[in-house]
Amino acid sequence: MIEARHLRVLRAVAGTGSFSAAARELGCTQPAVSQQMKALEQSAGTPLLIRTGREMRLTQAGGALVRHAAGILAGLTAAEEEVAAIAGLRAGRVRLVSFPSGSSTLVPTALAAMRAAHPGTRISLVEAEPPRSVEMLREGDCDLALAFRYGGAAGSAGEWEDLVVRPLLTDRLVGLVPDGHRLAGAGRVGMAELADEPWIAGCPRCRRHLVEVCEGVGFTPRIDFATDDYPAVVGLVGAGLGVAVLPELAVESVRAKGVSTLIVEPAVEREVVALTLPDLARVPAVAATLTELERAAQR
């Protein structure tokens, strides 16, 4: 197999005309040059150099190899520089997918920190709720996924076993009722107290979990409206069309008008995490983005 280091020596010999001069140019010994040329000729399967007096002359095969060596070595140098830039966070990209309330709370702080610290790293963002965001990660459509799961949810154990899971925070769900509601000033509410209320539900995963929680305290919620859009949920509650439970991250990202926030009992929480593949976790730009997401969650 022809090696790049042998091509560099061949070019030096061709340019200087002798093994000794090539050795001086390369900063090595003359025997080392001779040994590498022998190895290159063995790989090529034909003579590459002919000694004429005190000089070395290229054979036809040697000349062809030198011509190609320029492009090969230039491409290799460019590749080495690009890899070094990526490893040193002077370049690179991260494709991030996040659920909406994460996009509006955790992601901006993390990406601003990444841009300040590593301006050469490009980060793209698209939105998707789990489990679709996790599927995108496994399918190679993103490098990093912000996701969540509810504690005790059916099927949640082991769903991320093949991934690197970086816990970010525990997000508590809070109750929302219209300002004029009988419980508006209560501060706390038991889920069973909302059994007869019309409900406004969120994303499909949140919707399933809402039904599980309500059935756990003895009733099935009557869901009149369902929407993935958190501002729409808040708007519907504010208009007096029902009650809802939303993650605190979602409430934080929405200007809540006409609604009162209540602590829900029993406590309902979801685990917010950053996910990536084991190989991607070793990529410097992905690792740095994970760190900044952790810092954003701590703040």
C-alpha cells in the first residue's frame, strides 16, 4: 500500500535530485530516505528512481506518481486541517432537534454561549416532540435531541438504553384554570378536584400521560380541545373553555393572560434530557453543546 509519508519523500528526492539532499530537506537521515524509497518501490511493484552519476532520475512510473502525489498530499493536508479545526472547535456543525418549550427556554441560552465560545461551530435547530425527535436521532437526521419522558410512564424504562442520556432538569407540571374559576386562588389543587372539568390537552405524549394520571386518581378526563401549541392551550384556558396541566417550562415560555397557576397534587413531573449516540458524544462540537445545555438548565 502506498503511504503518504513515502510520497512526501519521493517528491523531495525528485525535487532535490539525491537521497542526501532530500534527507536534509526533510530533516531525517539518508538511510531513512533510502529505506522509504525501497518500501515505496515494493508497494508500486516497479522501479521509480534511476541513479545517473550522483543524481537520481525518475522513471516513467516515478514521474506519474510524483504528478499524482501533489494532488494527493494537498487533499490530505486539507483534510488534516479540517479535522484539526473540528477537533479544536474552530469548525464543525451540530444538528439539534428540540421540543417547543425546550426551544424557547433552554436552547437560546445554550446556543448563545456556544456562539460566543466557538464562533466557527454551526448549529441548526428544528422542532419535534418525542418520540419523533428520538427517531430522528437514531435515523441520523440530527446529532443531538432534547427530549422528555414522564416518570412511571408505561414503556419508558429502557427506551433510551442505546443512547447517551444527559439529564438536564426535572420539570414539574402545574395546573391552569381561568382567573374566574372557583379554584383560581387556591394555590394548590388535587387532580381529583378537576374531575368534572372540561380539559384542554397538549401533545400526544402529554395527552396520554394526562389520561394516565387522571385515571390513577379515579376519573377519565373529558378532553374538549387538544393542541400541540402551548400558547393556544393557555389562550383556551384564559377564555374559560377548560382547565389544563402544563410543564413549567411551557408556562415560562408563554405570556399567560387570564389564567391562574396552581400546584398540582399529587406532584406530576417529567424528566428533561439531552440525547445523542455514543459515537457522536465524542465529537467535540456535540460534547460542547451538551455542556452548554447543562449549564442553561442549571441557570
